[in-house]
Amino acid sequence: MSPEFKAKMRWRCRRGMLELDLILGRFVDKYLESMGKKQLKTFEHLLHCTDPELYAWLMGHAQPVDKELYALVEYIRICDQNR
């Protein structure tokens, strides 16, 4: 994974909500390089979602309908809880 791609993903994790910045930023810093192509594509899809959607999903107030997004959100939540 190129440093440019990692920097791009880190930048895209900067949102309008501090909570999302922290959760997504920590996740990218620690786990991005270990993700496979399919998971990276799903992560990019996740970053196109709105802040309110991401917040609700990552706080456990709602769940994405898409199965791949759901699995990734749960993975991010578990990683954040185990930090």
C-alpha cells in the first residue's frame, strides 16, 4: 500500500464530527494496511456515507442494510473497543 493511498484514506476519515474523526482515524492508522482489496473497497464505500449515518452505525444506534458495510462497521466498532 502506497503512503499516498494511506494519506488519502486518512484525509477522507476527517469528518464533521470529532467522534468520527477519532474512531475512523485510529482505525486507519492501525488496521488499514492489513485490509484486503475487498475490505478496502468496502471501506471506501463507507467513507461516502453521511456523517449522521456513520455516527449512528458506529455508536450502535442503527445498522447498515448492506451486509459488507455491516460487517465492516462491526469490525471497526470491535477494533475501537479493544484499543
